[in-house]
Amino acid sequence: MVRITIHNLFMLLLLATGPVLAETTDTALGREIYADYCQNCHGEDKSGLADYNDSLDNFRQRIEGVTENMPDFAGFFDDDEIVSLHAYLMEAGE
């Protein structure tokens, strides 16, 4: 017989929901950054990025480097913001 205590249930709940809560937070920050810095060019509903699905490493290089089609954001966003923005862009359509 398996004995489950309140503590064990709580720990299982934390393990099960931890990544989901982190993803939600990342996505929420990414949505905020997108609204502030990206939507003027790429559309409020991400329509200018409808087929975007690049890796985080490539996204980081694009954000940090100079491109012909985008403003230079080198050094502007910290790593957490870049990860969050990427998570938001990778999220399924709204």
C-alpha cells in the first residue's frame, strides 16, 4: 500500500505544474515585450510572423545582430527577455 501524505501531494503538484507556470510567465513577459517593441512592424496579432518557428539560438543571433530588415537590438534585451519573447513567438496563434 502506498502512503501519500499532504507533503508528498504538494510536492507532486509542484513538480507537475512548475514548468507550466514558468512557461506561462515567460509567455506573458514575451507578449508584453512584443506589444512594446515588435507589434508596430509585425502586427498586433503576430501576423507578420505567422510562420515563424526558428530556434532560440538563431532568434538570439537575429535580435543581437544587425539585420537589413529590423532595427538593431544588440544589448537591448537581457537573456530572460529574449527567451520570453521567443517563447511568445513560438506559441500557437491567438
